[in-house]
Amino acid sequence: MKVEKLEKMIPEVVQKLSKLKAGEVLAAELDWCLGSFKYDNNPEGIIEKSHAALAVFKEAREKNSKAVSKKLVESLEKVLS
């Protein structure tokens, strides 16, 4: 996993989560974890919350394929693998 790429993706993930009603709280938590990561360089929080965001995105795509772009889901999966 490349934490640098994940760090660059987080703002886009937070923005998309904020638009989804199911992801507002997770967006705030992920944003907080990003700030924490910048302070202490411990990626554990952003990794954990990114996995949760991926699950929310997949669930949203099952309900409505246009809710979250396929590219965003695939990019997040690639970075997390």
C-alpha cells in the first residue's frame, strides 16, 4: 500500500462521502484522521477509515451505480491493496 497516494486521494473521498447521506460522519472522521496523520505520520487511522469508505461506496454503487464513480472505487481499492 502506498500511503502517499492514499493521502492524496483522501480529499476526494471525503468530498464524495459528504455528498452521500450515509457517509457524512465517516467523512468527518476521515478528515480528522488525515490531520492526525499529517501530525504524527501514523497511517493506521486513514487506512481503517478508507476501508470503511470503500464499503460505503460499494454499497452506494449497488443501490445506484451513478452515486459513486467506478473509477473512484477502483482507485481506492488499488491504493488499499
